[in-house]
Amino acid sequence: MVEHGDIRVVHRGGSKINSREPVVTNDSRFLLCASGERVKVFSTSTEECVHDLRGHTDLVTGVLLRPTNHLQVYSCSVDGTVRLWDFTDGILIKVQLDYCSVCVTCSWLMFDIVCMCVCAELFQLVAVHLPQSGDQLVEAQELSAVLSNVSSNPAATGFGRGVRAPPLRSPNAPPGAITYPKTDSPHLLTTQRKGGKNTLMCIACHPKDDCIATGHEDGKIRLWRNFNHKKEYTYTTLHWHHNAVSSLRFTPEGTNLLSGGLESVLVQWRYNQESERDFLPRLGSAITHIAVSPDGTLFCTSHSDNKITIIQSCVKVSAVIQGLVNGESVRTDLMVDPRSKSLVLNGKPGHLQFYSLQRDKLLYNLDIVQQEYIHELGLQQFEVVKVAFDAPGNWMATVEERKPKAAEPEINLKLWAFDEQTQSFVLNTTVSAPHEAQITSMCFSQAADGQTSMLVSASEDGHFKAWQLPRSAYEGPSWSCDFVGDYRGLAPQCCCFSADGSLLAVSFQEVVTVWSPASWELLTTLSQPPKAIRDLCFGRLGCSKYLMGTTASNLLCCWNLLTCSLEWSTSMDVSLLLSDPLTENMAAFCCQAESTDLFVFKPSEPRPVASLKAVCSGKVTRAVFAPREEMLESCEESSQWLNRSQLYFLTQHMLFIDDSVAMTPFYLLLGKHRKQENQDSLTRLSAELMPLPRGSLAIKELLQSPAHVLPSTSVLCSMFVESLLVSVADGSEESKHAEEEMESEKEEEDSEGEMESRTPRPEPASPGLQSAESAAPALTKAQLKELRRVKKLDHGWLADLLLS
Amino acid sequence: MGEFKVHRVRFFDYMPAAIRAMAFNRRTERLALARADGALEIFNFADNYFQEKVIPGQDGRAVEALCWVGRRLFSAGLNGEITEYDLENLRPRYTVEAYGGPIWTISAVAYSLSGCVPCQVGCEDGTVKMFEVLEDRIQFQRNLDRQKGRIISLCWHPSASLIAAGMMDMIRIFDVETGKGVGASKSKEVVVWSIAFLSDHTIISGDSAGKVQIWDGLTGTLARTHLVTKWDVLALSDESSLVAGTSEGTVVQFQFLSSTLDGQNKDWVRTRTFKNHSHDVRALVHTETAVVSGGMDTQLVVRPLLDKVEKNTQESAMRKMAFPHRSLVCCAKKAGLLLFQFPDHLELWRLGESDGHGNPGDSLPVKRKPEKLIQLKRKGEDHICCSALSPCGGWLAYSTVTSFRLYRLQNNTISITKVSKLPKDLRSAHQLCFSTDSSRLFASSINSSVVVVALNQPECKYLHTLKPKSGEQQPTTASVSLSVRLQLHCTVPVYGSCPTAIAIHPTSSNLVVVHADQQIFEYSLVQKEYTEWSRRLQKQGLHSLWLERDTPITHVTFNPKHPAHIILHDMFMFCVIDQSLPLPEAKTRLFNQMILRSLPEPMRILHRHAFKMCKTFQNLMCVRLLEDHSLVVVERPLLDIMSQLPAPVRQKRFAT
């Protein structure tokens, strides 16, 4: 196909749809929301994504319907452009370039003529008059600063009745201040009490009356009136929320005020009769934004679990648009459900989410903890910490844990059976307190016969337990403990079954013990001092005789289980090791100097099949191989490993980068990471962009890849044209990153041998390392033998390197 | 400051009575306040909210409503009587029976017509009775149309031609000329606790269903309902802004605002909510700048409206008045006895003793516990208004509005004998004081006169009456001490603010006067002029923190060992003023005792100043220095008072 197929990291979705408040169109049929670098158009009735408005090159920070044309929408972005779209057809109408594009980090759109945006560091409110011209590309010239020192929180700025006198908020004044620039003299309204937690969180202006509603950190809502007088302003306090009010909105007629917060209850206050209020409780998670359709019939609430709820007239939830939930942290590993091929990870608190990678859509949530979630800060909740699936996907095991302060952790092990009729998992067995301490690892046996399943869990209490489903169950099968194993009182770290399920490897600090699950006898021990084993992994298919392990002393070891000896080892700081269940390949993520490298190799030979430098910044903590729906026929060596499956990974910037990223040569760079990503990743982005036109690689890819894997033509065209334009501009603009670009270019041109040279392989063979190892005090005879054998290994490729 | 051995007394179970009614006189800026035990208090809002006058209560007198007519004060109660008070002599002047059963409310026209002022009362039997206020009495004029059910609340229209009456389930408007009802507004099964009639014929009512309702008085239709609480709205007070008190202890403000900034259509909007009370708010007053509220929790709260006053000034601070602005404790310095004054009895206690020694701040072991020697019940139905104990502990005197009693105490045997023969002039007293050698008794009596009585062993002898020459105001609160001067010695220059405490120095004969605005003057009786120190103090000015304190100094005394020391106290601190030290500059820290302690010796001298204040003891009722140089501190923690209050009718709980 392509003789020079390069592998790229692309953003596959799962971006936040709750970062800004959604917009409902005038006819209430569509809902628009900013999602990463795109604007997504959802249908309010079917919850489906109708269009993806792609074109921004950075995070979209604001979406606004054009007041003069209801079928058009403005969007603004951190890249400094304001674009006008026709959202019914998904067409970009106009690109408007803002000259201060470099410093815009946050912007909001408020009016047709005036666009308000906030510049970085200064946080100024700037009015931009968008010129009315027919050109595609317009540069906005007229800029006027309205107010300096505004808050970076978009919810803390509001616009009142009439363009001339918008009430605004200023954070340099003491907390709880509102500025009201009447004609030209802004003044502050302050409400201050000593010790009061009344920091302003959000603001809303009444559409008809001169009344400002502010939400505060202590859960109070204040309605300010009479604020044109310097002193005689007055306010009403409404108090229902017990935590900070995160969003406030008046209905279009001004008859109701909607508020929401952590309690995940939408509160509707009658304007001027505030003692009467309606509640819509149990919305699932904390409300971050509230939007109301222009006719007032639909309310939309964005939630902290990346969800948009559409509510009809404050009584009925009519639709839920759910994105990839990213909680505070992903405690479970990324898992692929063998049946639905969906990604499984922590979702809502106490839930597992099943996320379709192909369709970028949440399939369903499974309630694991099955307890009422109490929305309160600082409360210790049950969390799902481990998930495991057996090979055919009939069984799922989950571990949930709650660790109260100064108390023993509460641990539950739950086993779920797949129910064919309901097509979901049904709870089969609950084991409370399966271990006395935290469970460190858990895996199912990869039994080939598919009949007997076995689960092994290892815990810090020094035991590992095997759980089995007894055959002769007379009142429905349930799981029970079959075997408890330990080794010299050490705490087991990882456990792993071999591909055929005949061997179980359990690591106890620096010792790997290999057990036979059939007879539960300790077959052998392998050890690699001085540091503890961090990761264990059996080879698959042809390489199933190998056991891979990483140690805390930055060593990647491969044991041959037939000879019970170390086959090879290399020194690299592997943060994550995982095997592809469909091929022999294994992937190792190496964290070096703030960025992560990826190596793909086969356990049988100590040379990488493929290696990628600087896949992303930060440490990769979770990754998974997901099988492809259809196999690819790539003959090229460096990308062959991706023929059957794709690799997804989560980076450490978990809070900001919620992307699962796929490695495949066939996706164009469509979108990139979330906001607040550091400059590094941005430059890398451009580095990856660069080679596109030069090698005319993109064109070849476009022409040769099947149509169904390509994005829509309109997007490709603009991308293509853009890439041609940018290449010149970038060179002058980003001179300080030129060096990195050069490097990436070189990577493209260099041969495969060159690629290999970049792997940090030579070290284990070098005499320096050997001496270091022999200097280590306690080396057993077996280990010495091992070392000698390693030395004899074929290091021809190293010689190659030295010569070149 | 020196070290003192301190008797920390916490066995004075003083319980103030609940506030039942209030009336504010805008012209004189006096607030009249009625308590549940029938006592009346007059606060001067122009003079730092000082409690000027106290009229003691009476058994069976339950004041339900108060009203000012000019400078005259009337009250009506459930005993069916209307009482006018003599504010000069601090006693009821006369009582008129209304013949209509218990009276729930009384209301007078806000401004006085020429000559006669009509005044109305609402009675249990459903009649509204009109009285004419004459020069020296009030006279029944006529009844308005009799209604079914009791009249709970009344309010005049500012034009004085209409009156609105709140009743059970109904609001009725009467024409004053004809006495006929002209309109009625009905609501269901509620008690209209309070009502306000505005000049634009808007009637605002607060009822037992927790609603504040705004009615159109011309048509009798309901314009708007504000649900304020789930329980009763008990008190209502109006202006262009209106406040409503609830049985939850909250006070809600409503304001007449336009919805747009330049708009004309105004509306009553609920604005602020104040939560300063733990119990029902029974009485409310809306002054120009503040909301004054009182209720079952016995505290008077003045809450300034921040949109009416300058921010961060003394005026904008909230005030809570819990204790009376006079001393209810009397101390025999030589004998170590304490006399506690309650409305219906007196208690005499002997202080405990300790011979332990310890570091500053330690609590010493008590060798002999304090003991209650005598509990003396008063006679008659009038409450005790003042009492005194002689420094030697041999004489005890108390007075009610109608009677005066003097007792001889035998400390060793704990016996008490009443002195039967008393001089005629000594019928009642507002203030009592013994001389330091316990040989004379001074009593301030009717018509601002001071009666001097010589105390000998068997009986007492009338000596002299000091009468003011001109119409001077009587020293109602200040206590006179020490020496007898049989002729008018001199007149101290008049200062604008009321004195809260005075004392004459035992050796130098300097008079120290502390005023309600926290100013301190020292006047030399020998030279008949202000002393050098007093002049210096006035020149430099007092420290701003001193002036910002919100409770008045209730007692001044001197330290016999250090003649330059003046000891004074208010509710939250006591202070030793050392006249030999430099006065504090405006920028120095006033409360510097803790800092001084941490400084090395030479640095201390640099930082010392005349005002040495101690806040270790809180909620002080009394601070006295005994002969043996130990200090008696009588505390009454507000929490103890709170815990002794009856359970609130309604209490808002979280998430209800």
C-alpha cells in the first residue's frame, strides 16, 4: 500500500461536552455544544449527533446563535478565530480572524456585533466589532477594552438588558463584587461579611427587569436590585443549596430563575415569589451549566460527568446526551469487553461505563456499588478499583473499595454473569472482605476450553486467592474460594495467567512464582533482584512460553518458561507493559523526561517491531489494545502490529486530557487535546502536522485508503488547504520550535535502522552495565549463569548501529 | 495593671424578661420597650442607644401594646386598662379602664391635631374604642362598629380619617367620622397579627399563616402574597421599606422598588432577611436607618440597614442589648458581701475564700465556698427598682415605686431586722447609695431631689434634702458616692451625652464622669474645673477602638493602693486607667496586654499606655475592688440565659 506509512497519534474523542454551556436553537430541535475543537450538533429528540462542525484548531470556548439569523451560529476558540457556521448543513460560512489571537485563552460570545473575549493573564473584557463583509477571511480591527481584571470563570460574567449598559463582574474587588458600568462609570456593589464564604461563583441577569442574580460559594443566591444608586442598592437572599451554586439562568420571559449545583438538583425559583420553588432531583451528578431554549420549553443542564440532560418544562427528563465520563481518576485499568468490544472504565461514582470506541458514544453504565450516592464534599465513597473479564466475556469481576480515614478499608468482590436475555451483566456473587487488605491485582484464567473459569486475586495482606465456580451447584452456581496461596509472607503484587491457562505467575516483590492452577503446586520461582516486580505479562500465541516482567529498577526482563531462565533483559523505565491478546506483540510505554515513548516488540526477540518517540507528554498510566472491527492488510513492518488491533491510552493529564488516543496510520489529525495542555503538546502537534504536504503523504493516503474510513470530504478539503497555508506561516512564527520540527522531519526520512537506533537497547549489553550488576552484592549462581547467557546473545544490530 | 486575686462569681441567676412591645418616638428619638413582667424601658437612640429610664414592672400588669402621643407614653394590656406613665418620676401616672375585656392593641394618630389627639384601642369583645387625649388624662369618646371576634391589630391611615383593623380572619377598614366599617378583606382562618396602612391606601398584613399580604385598601382586593415563613408573622413595621418578624426569629425586609432602573411601576419586593433571634420576634420598629427587633429571647437588636448608613462606621455595626445599663449588683467592700437584685427578691451572698497561691491565670482552690445568706422577698405587687448594701455590710435598703425599706443586718448571726421608723420624705427612691463609712444613706427621690439620712445604731434620722435649683434632669442612673456636702458645692459643666457612671475619688476629690458616648471627664471638685489629665485626654481624643465599644461603662471605682488608677467596666471588658502613663496614640494598639507580656522588660515601658484592658471575663454584670485588694467579677454568660429560656415555638432546621 504505502511504502512509507507513518504512525500517528490522534485524538479519538471522548472530549468534554460540558465545558461550556450548551445552546438550544430557536426551534428547539438542535442542541449545540463545544466539544474539544469541534462544535457538536445534537438532536434534542433523538440524542444523536447530527453534525460535527470541525475547523477550529484549538479548544472551542464559546457558541452563540446569531441573533439576526437563527440558522447560523458563531463559535470562538482559543486559536483566536471566530467562525460562523450553518449548523443545519454543517457548513463553515466565514472565518473571522482576531488579531490578538495569541493571547486569547478564554472567550465568550454575547452579541452579534460585539464579541467579548478575555485575553490571557490580563483577563480583560474586550469588545470586538465583527465587520460586515462578504469575504471568507476577515480580520477584526476594532477592538476596545471594556473592563480589565475580570474573572477567568466564564460563569462570572453576565450581560444585562440592553447592550449599552451591561453589568459585569470584577474579581479584583473583594469577593462578591459586581460592577455595573452605567454609561462610563463602573462601580462596585459589595457584600462582605467577615468569615463569610461568599465568593461569587456565577451571575445571571434578568431579561426584562434590572435585577442581577448572583450565586455564591456558600450556596446562597442573591438578587440585586436598585444597583444604579451608589449606596441604596438592595438584595434578596435565597438559600436552598448547601454547596456552591455553580450555575444560574433566567428563563427567557424572566418568570423563573433556575439554579443548580453539586446537589444535582435543578431548582426553579419563581421570580418575585421566591418561597415557591420547584425541584427536579436525581439528575445524576453535579450541574455545571444550565441553558434554556429561546422559547422556554426546554432546559438543558450540563453535568460534571460529561453529560447533557434535556428537560422538558422542568418536569421531565426527555433526553440524555452522554459523553465519556471522566471522574477524578481512572482507578480500574482500561478494559475491553470481549463481547461488545467496548472500552470499560470507571464512570460515574460507583459505576462502570461501557464506551463504544468506534462510535465515540457511551453505551451504558453498570451500577457496581449499588448504593445511593450522597453528593457531599469530603465524603468517602465506594469506588470501583479493579475490573476483570474472562476471555469469552461471560464473567466480569469487580472490586470496590472504600477507605475511611483511620479505619480498615472495606472491600467487596463482586462477580457478574452475562445474561443473554437482557444483554447485560447480572450480579452473581458478592464476596465481602475477600482479603484483609487492598487487592493489588486480579485476573481470570484464559482457559482455552471455555468451561471452567477461575479468578485469582492478589492482595497486600500476603495472600493470593483463587476463586472458582463449582460444577455441582444445586441452587444456582456461585463463586467460592478454591485456594489460598502465599510465598514467604511477602505481599503479592501482580498476577497473570498464561495464554492456555495452565500456568499462573504471581510476583512477590522481586520473586516471580509460577504455579500450576490444576494442582496448585509451586512449579518454579524466577527472580531478578534488587527491586520489586512492577508488571507481569505472559506472551501470546507463538510466544506463550515467555513471561515478561518489569521491575522497579528499570529493567525489562523476559523469562523463558521452558528453560526457567532469563532469556533477555534490557534496561528501560517501563511505566506500563501490556500484551495484545490477538497477536504476539507487546507494548511498553517508557517515560523519559516528561514525555512518553512507545515500543512494540515480540517477546521472542529483543528488538522492537516498532518504536515511537514522544507519543505524548506526561506519563501514560493506562492503555489497552482494542481489536479492530476488520483487519487491515498492511504489509509494512512498522505498522503491521496495528493490523488486528488498535492501541488506546490515557495520559497522566487525566484531568485535562480525557482523550483516548488511537495509533493508526489512517486517521488524519482531526482534533487535539483539551485546554490547559502545556505548550509542549502544542508544538508536538505542529510537528506532526508538518510532514503532511511535504511528502504528499496525505494525498496518497487519501487516495489509497478506503472511503469508509475517511472523514467527510468537506473537512478534508479545508484541512488540506489549511495545511498548505500554514506551512509557510508556521516556519516564521514558531521559530523557537524549529529544532523539534527538524527532528521530526528527520524521523520521516530515516530508514528503519535509524529508527532502531533510537531505542535504548544497547545498554544491557554494554560492559558498564554488567559491572554495575556484578557490583550488586547478592547474585546467585543461577543469576550469574543468566548473565553470561545474555552476553552471548546476538548483538549484531548493535554493531550496525556503531558502524553507522 | 497589677495583679489581682479575682472572685469569679457566676451564681447570679439574672434572667431578663421577654420583650413584648416597642414604640419609637421619631421626634425625640426615644424607643419605649415593654417587657413581659410589665417593666418599661426608654432608650435614647440619639445618645448611643443608652437605656435612659426604667420603670419597674408590677405583678398583673401585662403590657400588650405601647404608643407615644407627643412626649407622652401610653400602654394597654390584657388586664383591660390603659396606663399613662410619668416619665419624670418613673411610675404610672394613672390608669383608665376601657371596659371591653383584654386590650390587644393601641394606636394613636401619627401627628397631633390641634388640641385633642384621638387614640384608639382594640378590644377582645370586638370593639374599637376611641379615646381623646386631653391635657392631663384621656377620655372615652365613642365606640366604632362592633365586630365579631377580637381586634388584634390597628393602624391609622396617615390622613387620620380611616383606620384599618386586623381581626380573626378579616381586615376591616373603618371611617373614623361615622364609625362605620367601609370595607373588609377576608382571608381564611388566620389571625391578622399585625397591619400597616400606607398613604396610597395599601394595606399590608402579617398573619398566622406566615404570609405577608398586600391589599388594595380602596377595593379590598388582594394584590400580592409573600409567603415569608411556614409559621406566624408576628410583627410588622413600615415605611417605604417594611419589615416583618416571624415566629422563627427571622426579620424579613420588604422594599417598594421599581423593577427597572428608570421605571415607574413599583412593587413590594422581599429583600433582606435578618436572623438575629433564636425565638419569636414579638416587637419591631423600623427607624430611619435601622431595624430594631426584640422578642422572646430578651435581647434588643438594632440592625442598621447598610443602604442607609455609611459602611464600616460605628453606625453600621449591629448592636445587641442584653443587659440593663445599670448595675443590679451591690458589693459590701469591707464585709465581702454581694447583693443581687431581682424584680421580686434580693439575694445576699458571702464570697468564698481561698488561701492558695498560684501563677497568674491559675484558678486557686476554694477554701470556703460562697454561700447564700439571705433571700429577701419584696412586699406588695410592685417590682424592686433599686437596692443598696452599705460597705460595712450592716445596712440593706431597697425601694419599689411605692415603698422604701431599710434593714439592719447582723452578719455574725445572719439576722435581719427592719428599720420601722423611716423619715416621711423617703417614700421611694430611684437610686440608693451609702457613704463609705456607712453612716449616711443617700436616696434620689421624687422630683429630682436627693434625701440624706443619717444611720445610727437604733434608728435613722432624716438629715437633709438636696433639691435641684432649676429644672435639671435627675441623675437616674449615676450613683453618687462619698462625702456629704450640705450646701450646693458647684455645678459640673453640662455635657451633651448622658452620664452612665460617676464617682468621686476618695483622696483627691476628683469627680470622674463617663458618658454614654464613651467620653471620660475628670473634674476637680476642689478647683471647680476640669483636671489637667481630663483636658489632655480631650485634647488628644480617645482611641477609636474605645469609642467603638457598644456597651456603656456601668461603674467607676478607684484603687486605694494606687490613687492614679481608675477602674471601670462595661459588659465585655474591664479597664484600669493609669493616669500616670501616657495616653494611647491613635495608631497604637489599644488591647496590648498580651503583647506586653511577651515583650522583654525594657521594651514594655515603651509600649505601655494608660488604658489597660482585660477581656478575660465576659458578660460582666459587676466588677468591684474589695478592701483586701481582691477583685470581684460577676459574670452572667449569655449562653446560660439562652439555656434557661423556654423552648422556641418554631425553629428552622436544616433541610426542612
